[in-house]
Amino acid sequence: MPKTPPREDEQPEYQPPRRRRQPVTYRRPPEDYTLDDHPEIPRIKRASRTPYQYREAFNEDEQEGEGKQSPRTRVQERNPRTHAEERKPNPIMVEKKRRSTVYAPPPPPRRTQPHRPTARPQRDRFIYIRNSLPVIITCGLLFVLLVVGSIIYNVSRPQVNTTTIVMPNGTTNNQQPVTPPASLQHAADPHELVITPQDTDHPPPPVNATSAYLLDADTGATLYAHNPFMHLPMLSTTKLMTAVLAVDKRNLDQKITINSAMAQDISRLSADSTVVGLKKGETYSLRELLYGLLLKSGNDAAVVIADALSGNLSNFVAEMNQRAKQLGLNDTHYMNPHGLLATGHYSSAHDLAILGQYSMNIPVIHQISGTLAYVIPQGGNHQAAPLINGNQFLFWYPGVDGGKPGFDGVDNFVQVISCTRNHHHLIGVAMHTNNWWTDMRDLMNWGFDNFKWISPHDVDSPQNPIPFDTLWNYFASDKKEGTIATSDGGRYYIYTGFSISGPIMTYYDKGGGLKQFGYPISLPSVSSSTLVSQRFEKATLQCDVIKKHCGTV
């Protein structure tokens, strides 16, 4: 029916200009439903009709409520259609009766992304933070205490100096201490060392030995190194590796009888070779042979152990070299199980220190090598055999508890010494020295930072004799006044562990030396660019290196 035109006195209803809407592509047909212009009017859908039937229901509502504007007018305006289209009968609908409104919730939209939880309101966040405040404060205090404690610990701990000198030929010489890294570093090059001395108020001691080494057995840190990778005959310290394989391979209570092959190998030893006195047909336990190997340094015991455990000497030596490779002894090669001089039989101070550390961690080897005397009991077709430990250091230096010496009978002495003081375990090595007591004492004194004087000459007596003391003239040359030349042309005093050099040494010698000034008791100190001073027992000497003038302070 056509729409009645308005009267003249009526103002036409204002119709705002309609804006052409851009077509929108929906993934599913749009759903028309009543919008909530008023909160008291709920949104509803006809549960029995599809969205496309809402328009027919609107026509009926318009007829019933003339003059009333239905809430659906806005939907009609938003989707304008001609009256003809709206009044076109729908062949599908047969019931014109208005049905009760039943709310039907719209189908959930498709989700193309994972659901995100609704953000917590800001008020709830404040409440959560307020309730967690004690925990946050506690964690903050713990963090502050941790940071402050770390700072106090790092400031209070003593600074450690390190010397690192890498030589092209694989040797390392000790120099004056310099600032080190924080801890020991293991370089990819096996001939590169980081030396971390523990005594920073004394200079590293010079040695008479061709090479020397000091190892902290607890941490594995290198404390001192002098020509550590030089290849030298290691003599009877070879027997430490023989003992390691013996303990690994067999039961120590195993009985071993000397057969013809063993007796023949023993007969090939040199006439002046050190032996226990093993003979064909005698029977010993492997433990008794180890005592003969480490205390008496019996070369015949080494031969019997090798033949009994590996069938022959060659097989046993091959196993020795294999174990050396496993332990990282890159500068060690064995040709026999006893250490007699042979071409291709060598080791280094560094490798002997590593072997000493490893072998002393085997309790039975540590215990046997630290035994002063032992008697192999009679039995097994042999008489009782008393054994005295040839490690002279055990008899006079405090804390020595194991190790192995070696001697070629001339002037090449080798030592691997295990020493423990105040639960601090050190391994010292000196190779090819003619003054073994001075070298090893100086190394251990420096490693323990304890220079209290002790001498084998003072300890040796008829009541407590040191084995083989006659070979060294009862150590008569070991005196407090003894010195060792340093690399810078100075002198190292073994009594106090300090050295002097340069203009101070020149003035010291001209001014009366030891009698006038006493022993040095400090390192040289530089007070300015020209002044250097050093304290002695009776005076402090100071020199101006520019003016070349010295005097006492």
C-alpha cells in the first residue's frame, strides 16, 4: 500500500543522507537481530526462524503496532529493500502466528588463532603484588646479601700472582711474579702452562737441577716450573709406573714363583744394578715384590712383576707406554720397567709430577712408598729380607709421606716427593741435580710458605741415621749461609728464601755483607722511579738507580 504523504502543517520527518556502504564479504551469512538501544530491552532472536526470516516477522510487527517504532526499524534501515521485495510472500512460511520469543545465543565465531586468556584487571594485579610483597622483599634481601658477600670475599682473599712463559722448544722458565688469571687455565697446547704460585711474598727459588716442578696435588695447579718439558732419563722413578700397573692388574696377595725366564731376564741386569736378591724357585707375594720395588728400588723386582703380569718385558713396557698416553704424559717414553739407562727411555719434570699425583692417589702405593723400613718374612724358599727406604727425604723433612728417588751413581739425582702439611698436599720433582736436599727443600718451603730452617746435616745422627748419608758426606755442605745464583746475576739465600741483586747487592758486598747487614728478609721495593730499597736483618738498604748512590735507611 502506498505511503500517505505528509500534511502541509506537518514537518516531514528528517531523513539523514544515507551513506553508501561498501560491500563486505562474510565468511558466513550475516545475522540480523535486534540491537539493544535500551538496556531494559534484551537482544532476542526467534529460535524457530532463520536469520533470513526475521524480515518477514518485522512486517507483521509493523502492521500490529502502527505509529510505534519497532526496535527493528534500525535493522530495516541498515538493510533497505523495496516494499515489493519485503511484501513478497514466502512460500516456505505457513504459520503467521507470532511465536513467543526464545533467546538463542549466536553461534560462536570461528577462531583462526589460539585463544588468549582475558587480561587480568589492573586492580587484581595490584592486589596480587600487594599479597606477594613479603616474598619479593625477602628475595631482594637475599640477592643483596649474595652480591655484598661476593664482593667482600673477593676483596678479602689474597691476590695471587702467576707466571706464564711459553718457550718455542716447549720449556718454561720461572720469572718474577706477575698478575695472573683468576684460576688455572688448561690450554689446548700441552706445552703451555699457567703457573699459579701460592707464595707471593717470596721469589720463586732457583734450583741446581736441570729441570724442576711443583704441583698442588689437591687442585692440580702448577706452582713452579723450570724446564718442565725437557726430556731427561728419569732413572728409578720409572718404578712408579710399574707399581701403578701392578696394582691395577692383579691381587696383591697373589703368589709369584721365579721361573727360568724371569731368572734369565734378571741375569741381564748390569752388575752394579740395585736388586732385592730374587732367585729362581723362590716365591713371593705381589705385595712383597712392591715393597722390594719401591723401598729397595730393586730392578729384579721390576723384572719379575713385568714377566709375571704380562708374560714378558716387551708386553709390559707396551702397557706402560699405553698408560702414559692415557694419563697425558706426552713427554714420557718407556723402554724397560726399572729405569736403567736406555736410548728412548725418558720423561720430563711435568710428566713425573702428574705421575706422582696419580700414583699417590692409589692408597697402597702411597702407603708402601712412605714406609721407612719393611721385612719380607721368611718363606717361599727364601730367607727374611730387610728393606730400608732409599727416599732420604722421608727421614728429615717434615710432612714427607711418599714418593720415589732415582740415582745413576754419579751426580744425576732424580726425586718425586709427596709432602703434606696442614692438609695441603704438594708433589715436588727435581731432575738431574747434585744437591737434591737443597733443591727440594727450597721448593717445598716456597710451596708451603714456611722457611723455618731444617737441615739433613742437623737431623742426621747415629740414633736417627739418614740412609746413604755417607754418599753425601753427611750433608756437611748444607749450611744457612748457602746461596744459589739467580738468572739476573744475583744470589738467593736458602736460609730466608730471599735474593739480592743489582746495586743493592753491590753495596751489600762492599759494606760488610752478611756480617754487617744480616740476611735479606724482604723483596726489593720501589718507592719512586729512581729509588729502590730492601730490608735486611740489621738494616734497610736504599739505592738511587739514576745517581748510583746507595746507603742505609
